[in-house]
Amino acid sequence: MANQLLYKIGVVGPNRVGKTSLITSILKDTQTLLSNTSLSIHPEGKPTKLRLDRHRKELEGSLYAKEFNPGGLKGTEEPFKFELMIDPGMPEMGIRLGLLDYPGGWIDDERRPEGREKDWNECLSWINESSVLLVPIDSAVLMEADQSRYQRAVPWILTTTEVEDIARMWAKERKQRNREPALLILCPLKCESYFTDNGGQRDESKELFDKVSKAYSGLLKSVRDEASHCKIIYAPVDTIGCVEILSAKWKEEINLPGGFEFSANYLVRNPGKQNVLGADAVLIALCKHLVEAKQGVAVEIAREHQSKAVTAKERAKRDEGFFTNIWLWLNGERDLRNKIAVMLDKKSRDDLKRVLDMDEVINQLSKKVYGSRVHEL
Amino acid sequence: MHNFAVNIKEILKKRHEHLPKVLQEIERWSTLDSEISLLEGVVQELRDHPRTPNQLKDGLRDFQTNELRKKIADALALLRVVEARFSRTTINIGVSGVARVGKSTLLQSISGLSDEQIPVGKGDPVTAVRSRIFHSKSNCRATLLLHSFESFRDLVLRPYAFSLGLNVVPDSLGAFRTWTYPQSEDDLPKEFQTHSNSTMLVRLLAMQKALPSYQGDLSGGERIVGFEELRPFVAYPLHEDEPRRYLAVRDVKIECPFPKVQVESLGIIDLPGLGEIAADADNYHLNGLQNEVDLVVLVKRPLEGMAFWKTEDGKTASLLDKARGFVKNRRDFVFVLINSGGADLELCASLRKSIRMLANDGEEGKNFLVLEADAADQVSVEENVINPLLAHLSMRLPVMDQDVLEGTKADYISLTSMILTSLKDIESVLTCVSTISPSTAEDLEHRGEELRKDLAASLGDLVVKLRSQARSSEETPEYLSAIDLAYEEILSWISNGFGVGLDAWQSKALRSMQAEHNSSPFAATELNRIRVEISNRYCSIDNFFNSRVNNLWSEIAAIFRKGIGELASADDGKKVLKQLRTLMNDASEKCPTLCAAIDDLLALRLEYRTHLHPYVRRELDRLNLQVMDTESGEYKDQIVVAVSEAGAEELYRRITALAEQAAYYTRRALIREAVIPALVLHAAAEQFDDSLIRSGDSLREFKRLARSYHDDIWPGVFNGIIDTNARFAKVIRAIRTIREQLGTLDVGEK
Ligand SMILES: Nc1nc2c(ncn2[C@@H]2O[C@H](COP(=O)(O)OP(=O)(O)OP(=O)(O)O)[C@@H](O)[C@H]2O)c(=O)[nH]1
Ligand SMILES: Nc1nc2c(ncn2[C@@H]2O[C@H](COP(=O)(O)OP(=O)(O)OP(=O)(O)O)[C@@H](O)[C@H]2O)c(=O)[nH]1
Ligand SMILES: [Mg+2]
Ligand SMILES: [Mg+2]
């Protein structure tokens, strides 16, 4: 356990934006990405496994009979930590991804149920500790708002202000920890109608990019201002892939802050099977992030070895969070290597190979070029 | 022979082709004549009006059109001669010469007629009346053109009276009968007592005396007479007391089959002897000639005492020049014929020589071509007269016709410049003299400028408003609802089974699929039909567009109405603009630039098909059955269903979905382009503003508008002060009309 690297990933987005779907897609796409490597990814622990199964069933249900019913996916009701394990096949090694899912409505103070302040604060701490922040974005709302009155409702529906506030808080924290890498990923979802790389006929990807940049310009500015070292990427993801908008409606709802409720009708593209696309960018970005982090930490460790040794305990006191995490992980790895190097039995040599292989896979992935949808901002 | 006949026909045909042009000119000059008389009227009105400034009155004092109108009348007369020439159906050869040279003999030879119809005689002159003789296969008749008393008085009596110094002529037959003429030379006014006048007086008295013999014939009109009764009508009597029915005859036309020269469309005209003593006889006959003949043969007979080129011959030739008119070469028009029949050879030779030396300046054929024949011999006449003349005509007649045309044209070109000079004279008077007092003129100018400034300001505001609309991201609610309406209708059309009903549609689909063994043909046809339907239904937003365009017109019309008051008072914008356009066009001083600006504005169209369809068309591509596979780049059918009832149901669902999607995305595209109508309107208003206000002639034309319509725009303000202007404008208009008419004259062309 000690040598497992825990990667905390924060997600911030309103309800129904597709947080849960994005998380499950990341697992799915990562599996594809890691096939034919010595690594695998799987849910860590039974709750995660159950949750993922449930999601899959719900999705299948919503795609029943070549029709897509967005209501088929239930909203998240309680915060839930998805834990995914990138596993080199050695119990004490590997990378654990922790993604915190929560009911999206909670980011809006007014919509958060009574008495959940504490839970929400825990969510916020998790986000603060995450060196990676995912911002899922509802593309359909952006793209189908074809009239100015609907466009005025968009920030309310996307809760851009709340999302921006949280992102700013996150970025401030990143500034504190400016020696550790930071990664912000804008993930437009429900965007399959605007790309032609997954069965669509109409390429409106440029408009989508422009609209996202515009709608989230405040967020981007805050993050850049607060944490200039933060890497930002734009990575549109199809979590379903085989649907596309048939028509959209803006229903007047006086009680909603934006005044309109958005809904879309979908048709199912042949052959009607889920086809996740673009979520691999998240793992690739993580790997790039990780390799960079490792390099930073390696330099640090070397420096410390030259001066006087700093104990793990001292470091833990001084510098919490991800950086320590990596430091510990790398130390553990190094210790492990040293340990196996003197034990010349076969198991030890296999273990060493696994460690080196994992390094290699991560290195390879980090060098991978993003898909054409992705922009580095 | 035959060749000549054909040639003559062709020459005549070519000649007729000139006719429409000549008629057109006649029409134009007649119109010009009345326009000039109109100008005179309005100039007079202006000149005589008490409120017209004296300076202007003085300037116009000298203006008169009598001279011009006389010249136009002359030009018209000329054109009528040309018209007569070109509309004639025969080619006419005149036979002329002093008395007794054998003209009638020549005609007898040609026509085969006898003394009874074409009298010849010894001694005294015989032929009293001009006769025109035509070859005719079928007819054998003589048609007399008879005098009325009036024409007899004017053409016969008056010249005699005039020559004798008697100024009054009888005004009726009865008066003539009892008219008291001087009985002898001594009774004539002193300066008219000459020998020839005494002969003339004798003749006049004889005419009066013989009146009972011909008064019955002074009926006017035509009369056909038999050949056997013809002679008294065409020949002088042998004795003093015989009847003088020829006096009642103006002209006789004889038709008969010619024995030798059987050319249809050929006429020979026997002219009574020239240089005769009858008063004004030469002019009388020649006047007729100009209309009537294409060529004249001057007959000379080498008799003792006549066998040389006499002074009279020279005079006769000069008289014939009159008949020649615009034909350039005398050689073309006059031939000398030496009638050698029964003449002494020596005399012939001396006549020949005399003609060469005197008439042709010593050079054979220089001024006249000379023929020689025996007038009494049919064969000689055919070979030596008719054939050479026809050969000449077939060569030269087209040239002579051209001469005539050009001569006429040259005549009215000079007339045109005369008229233009006159017009310029008036114009310069008009421009030198301002009809309005300087202060009034200034006020009017100022008002014109202010009017333009006011319009400029309001139009500027409108343009700014439209610009902000075009820049606003806010869609026009009416536009949105127009689109929504179309969209909802399309959706309900779709949900009603694409206009045919769900069950009907599905069973039709099934039947088609069963017949074709697959679903594609039916699907393709239906998708096409749906695409067209959707597109057509979105056309209904043109109603909205129309109302926008009308709105713009109304707004601009309202701006005008603020400035020009009751001048254009129609109840809708478009009508007001049209009224304005007409007013500007009809203004006494035209405003072409303003007019064009309004024309452009009125031509503005805003249409779904033109302005929006191109942007939304690709959304309808969703309704192509074949779509490109984005990975493989290949086209494939996007819908394939089983040939079964379930398949038909599925087809319905799938096509419905595609149709709804296409309708939805077309709608979205239309809304995205919502700014286009505003852009178009803004551009149109800006363009209008530019061409109305900022074009180079704008200020000038606003001033013109002010001058032309001051009473309507500022009613009461200029009352009476400048009503002279109306009269002034009338003169300007009359001048312009004349100028336009002159401009259409075909003067440049050869
Ligand atoms: N068309 C389309 N729909 C998507 C996509 N991702 C998610 N959805 C739909 O969006 C809806 C919400 O997805 P969730 O993943 O439950 O959203 P969430 O953010 O977890 O919502 P809360 O749990 O309520 O906060 C579901 O109906 C999904 O099917 C996508 O990529 N395309
Ligand atoms: N032998 C002969 N006699 C001719 C010839 N031509 C004319 N004469 C005679 O000359 C006389 C006058 O001839 P007309 O033909 O009457 O002369 P005209 O020129 O018509 O005379 P007016 O009608 O009086 O002008 C007649 O006696 C003719 O017979 C001719 O060629 N040969
Ligand atoms: Mg959720
Ligand atoms: Mg005669």
C-alpha cells in the first residue's frame, strides 16, 4: 500500500452535466488504452465496482430499442469516491485514481439540501487536494442556445459562476503548492452532434470550442491568474457516442434562475452501441502530468541527498499532498529496487521488471499525442 | 428587252424601301412644326404676361418662328416630292422640247397610237395638254384629270392676269363669263404693254369667249373617255372659233399596249412645247415634272432655222434643272435627242456640231448625252432611244435616288441647326434673366439646402438605428415567431404522416418496398419530397421579410413627408416613394440622381430563397438517403429496413426522426442567421442615404426640387411671387421637347 500512488482527481460541474458518465467513461477508455500493455485498470473495491455496473445498466436501459432516454440515468444522490487502480500486477505497486463524485446540485448553495454542509466541505477539501481538476461541460446547452434569450440562460444552466468559484479556490491551492504540477481539464460532454469522428455528419467543433472558450473565459482567467504553472487542456468526450440531437427545446420556467429549462431529443446512431471517445485524453494528460511530477520530485530528492537527508516524517510535516505522495512513491520505488537488486531470486527479478515496465508504459503514454479533438490551452 | 423589264422592277423595289424612312421624316417634321408653334405660344404667354420682368420681355421680343416654320414647310414639301418619287409605281420618262420638234411623233412611235389620241400636226403647236402614256397589256383607255373652276382660275386664269398686270381674278364661273378684261394692249397698265402681252391678252379673251365650249367640263375629278373622243381634250383647235375643251383638262393618262417596248412600269410623258407663250406655262409644266419624271429627253429637230443649239435651248435646259432637283448630274437627268426623221443630213450634222460646241462645251457628252433617231420610225425609236435610256436608267437611277435622299437630308440638317440656334437664343435669354427676384431665389435655394439637411439628419438617424439593429445580438421577435410558426407547421405536417396520414404512408411504403424488393427507392423519394416541403414551408417567413421591407419604405417615406409636406401624400410608404419618384421625374427641372436613389430603394427585396436558403441548405442535406461514411469516405444509404410491415414502421420512425432533425437544424441555422435581414435593411438604407444625400448632384437636385415644387412643399410661402416660374417652366419644357424631337432625327447616317 505504501508504494501505491494515489491520484486525487476533482470533478466540478452541476447536476446532470455528466460527471458520473465522464468518470465511468474514463475507466472505459483507459481500459482500451492499456490493452496490449503490461498494465490494467480496474475498479478498486466492491462499492466502485457496483456503482460502475449500475451505471452501465442504466445506460443500456436508456439506449433501449434504438431510442435514447436521457432520464434513464439516475442522478447521483450521495458523494461517492470512485477508486480505480492502474495495476502493474504487484500488490504493493500501482497508481490509484480516486475520483470524487457527488450530486451536482450541491455546488449551488441554494440547491444543497439542509444539513449537508459538512459533506460538501469534505467534497471541497477533496477537490482542493486534487492536483487534477475535471470540468465537464454541457455542450448541447451551449450549442443549441440559438437565441439570445436562451444564451442568457446558459450561464445559469451551466452554473459557470459556481464552477468558476470552485476552480478559483482550487487554483489558489495550486499556487500554494506551486512545486507540484497542476492540471485543469475542460471536458465538453454531450458533444457527439458536433464532431464527425464518431459517426456524426456535421462538424461544428470550431463553434463548440469558441463557445466553451467564451463561456468559461472567466474560469480560465482565474486559473491562469492564480496558478500560472497550471496546464490546461480542452478534451471533448463522448460518453455515449452513438446518439445525436434530433431537436432541442427551451421551456420557459419562471422559477428557474435562467428562466428556461433546456432539453434535447436524441436519435440513436447505428449500430446503437455505446462508443466512448476522447476520455483517453484524461489518462494521457495524467501520465504527462505524472512524468513531469516525477522529474520534479527526482530533482528534489537528488538535491536533498546531497545536502542533509530529510526524513519522510519531516517531509510529511512540511509538505503534504500530492508532492509528498510522489516523493514517498518514488522513494518506495527506489527502496524496492535497491531491495530487489540484492535479492537475486526470480520473483524479485519479475517484480523489478514489473516496476520498470510500469515506468515504461507511463513514459510511453505521456509521449502520446492527444487526439484531434484536444487542444492544449 | 426582258432584262430591262426586270431591272426596272428591281429599281422600283429598291426605291420603295426608302419610303418608310421618308414617311418617318415627314411625320417628325410635322410634329416639330406643331411643337415649334407650341413653343411660340408659350413664349408669347410669357412675354405678354404683366408680371414677367421687362428684361425678359425685351429678350423675347425678337423671337418668332415664322421663318423657321416656313423652312419646315419647305422641307416638308421637299420630303413630299421625295415621297412621291419613291412611291411611284412607274419609271417615267419625260419628253420635252420646243413646239413642233416631233415629241408627239415620238410618242406615237412608242405607243403605237394614232393622231386621234396623240395629235401631231403641221404648222401651229398641237399638243395642248400633258399626257402620260403607259404600256398596259389589258387596258386601252384615256383618263382625264379635269379642272374645277377654282383650279382653272388659279392655275390658268391667274397666271395670265398676273402677267398682264391685272391683280383681280373672277371668283366664280359666272363672274368669269361676264368679266370685263381689257380689250386691247392699250388698255393694259402702261408697263405691261408689250408685244407678247398683247398675244397673251388675245388668248385670254379667246378663253373667255370659248367658255361655253368647256364650262361643262370644269367639273374636277377624273373622267374616262374613249380614244375616239380624246382629241378635242388634248389638242389645240385648228381654228379660232372651235371648241377649246382642252382648257378644262389638267392632265391625261393613256394606257395601251405598246407595240415594241413592252415594259410594264414604264411611263412616257408628252410635255407640251416649252418656251410657249402661254402665261407661266413653263413653270406650270415643270412643277409637275419634279414629281413625275425620272429623266427628260430634250428633243431637237434639225429643221431649217432650228438646226443649232439656240439660246432657248439653254434656257430650257436650265428650266429642266429645276425638275432635276437634288440629282447631282445634269447628264444623268437630261438627254438630248436629235430627231433626224425626214431631216436634211447637213442640217443634222450642223445640229450635232452645234450641240457639241455650245451645249457640251466642245466635248462630246460633257453636259448632255446625245441620242439620234427618227421619231416617226418605231424601230429606230426602240433601238436609239428607249433601249439606251433604259440601260442608262438601270445604271444611274439608284444613284439619282441616292442624290435625292442626300440632298433632302442636307437640307434638313441645315434646318436643324437653324432651329437649334433659335432655341439657344431663347435659352440664353432665359438663363440671363432670373424670373424670380434675387432674394426670393436665395430663399428658395436656402430652403432646398435645408430640406436636404433635414432629410440627411433623419436618414442618418434611421441608418444608425438600423446599424445597431444589425449589430445587435438580439433577434427580432417577429422573425423568431415567423420561423417558429413555420417550424411548428412542419412538425405537425411530419407527425401527420408527411401530409398523407400515417397509415396511408406506411402502407404505401410497404407496397413500394414489396415491388422494389428494397426500401431505398421509396425512402429516397420520400426524403426528397420532405426536403422540398420543409424548404417551401420556411419560405413563409417571406411574409415577415416583406413587412420589414415595407417598414423601411414607410420609415423613409415618413422622413420625406416631414420635409415635403403634402407633395407626396399617399397612405402607404411604397406609394409615397413611387409618387416622389414620379414627381422628381416630371419636375420642370428633372432630378435624375434622386430618382435613381428611390428606384434602387424600391427595388429592395428580402427573400428566404435569395438571402437565407444558401446558408441553411446544408442542413437539409441530412435528408439525403445517401450519406458519406466519415471514416471510409464512401457513400451509403443511411436507412435500410426490412421489407415487411415492421420494416415500414421502422422506416416511418427513422424518416420522421430525420425530418424532425432537418427541420430543427434548419430552424437553428435560420435563427443563427437572424441578423441577415437586419444587415440587408441596414445596407439598403445606408446605400439610399449615400446616393440621395452624398452623391455629387444631390445638392443641385434638391434645389431643383425646391424650385419645381415650392408651392406644394411650402404652400402659400411663395404665392404669386414666382408664378412666372410656371410660365417659364413651360417654355423650358417646350424647348426640351423640341430638342428631344430633333435628337431623334436621323441626320448622321449616309
Ligand atoms: N448525449 C449525451 N448525453 C450524455 C453524455 N454524457 C452524459 N449524458 C447524459 O447526461 C445525463 C446526466 O448524466 P450524469 O452522468 O448522470 O450526470 P451527472 O453530472 O452525474 O448528474 P448528477 O449526478 O445529477 O450531478 C444523462 O442522461 C446522460 O445520459 C454525452 O456525452 N452525450
Ligand atoms: N417625216 C417626219 N416628220 C416628222 C418627224 N417628227 C415630226 N415630224 C413632223 O413634224 C410635225 C410636228 O410634229 P409633232 O409630233 O406634232 O411635234 P410636237 O413636238 O409634238 O409639237 P407640239 O405638240 O406642237 O409641241 C408633224 O407634222 C410631224 O409629222 C419625223 O421624225 N419624220
Ligand atoms: Mg452523477
Ligand atoms: Mg405635240
